[in-house]
Amino acid sequence: MIDPARKIFAALAAVFILIGCQNEISEIKAITDPKLVPVQSTFNSVFSYSIDGVVRTKIYALQMDQYVSDSSYLIAPKTFHIEFFDSLGQYTATMKGNEAIFSQKSNTLWTKGDLVLENWKKEKLETNSLTFYLDSDLVYTPDFVKISSENSMLEGKGLRSNGNFSNYEINQTSGNFNATNNE
């Protein structure tokens, strides 16, 4: 005959096990919702973006995750390297950073984390985040920026630029300039 105390203990143990096995709906959604789980992951990948048959951007990433939702997007959750090209396919700039998100619907690239953008003139931009509006060739950040070249160094908060970083505006500027007087 089974001791009644053992029956009670066994019943309580079963209840605790069943309670412990319950999953929250949010936890189940997090691993099954296609908006939250990549449909494809690639490693050591290259993603090329073209306009009118000319490669304009190449993204090299340690990992690239593709998500499908209302607007499909790609995420490079680890370090990345991007090369930019003009409408003739000529190199214009390179950028390195920690994370990038590319929305295929809006044609927008968001980047963050120790970003360094260097253009063909060897001007170097350092900041924490940038947004590229690829259709309008606009680069924007509200964050602190530092731009250095052979003869000058500018700092500021906020930047608007074209995609190849050859024409830019900095807000709240400060810096050091080497100017020559050719009079």
C-alpha cells in the first residue's frame, strides 16, 4: 500500500512540473513569428545593391539575417564593411561598423556602432550611427561626428551628406583648420 504522504508529494511534484513547463505566448511568438525570426541566415556573405544594372553598394558581413514582414529587411548583426560606388560603378567610399539594417521596401540603410566612413579623397568620418536614404542619395545622423582629413579636423553634432561623402553639412561645429593664404 502506498503511503498517503507519498501520494500527496507525487501529486505536488506533478503540479510543479506542469506549471514549470508552461510557456508564455510572447515566448512562443518570439520563436515562431516570421517577423521576429530570420527566414535565412548567411555567414561571411556579400550583398550587392544595383540601380539600372550598376552595382552601387556592396555589403560584406560576418552574418546576414533576412527577415520577412510588412517590409522585408536584412540585418548584419555583427561587424560589416560596405563599399559605395557612383552611377558609373566607380568607387566612392568605404564604411565599417558593428551593425547594419537594410530595408528593401524603403531602400534605407541604418548603421550603428563605431562607424568609420572614408571617401575617395581620404576624408574620414567617425560617428555612432548613420542613416542612408539610397533613393535620394542622402546620409544623415543626429549624433556626434568627427571628420578628419590631411589638413583639418571637424567635430559637431549632426550631419547631412551625399552618399559619397563629398558634400556635407555639420551642425554645432568645432575643429582645427590649416589654411594657407595665397594672396
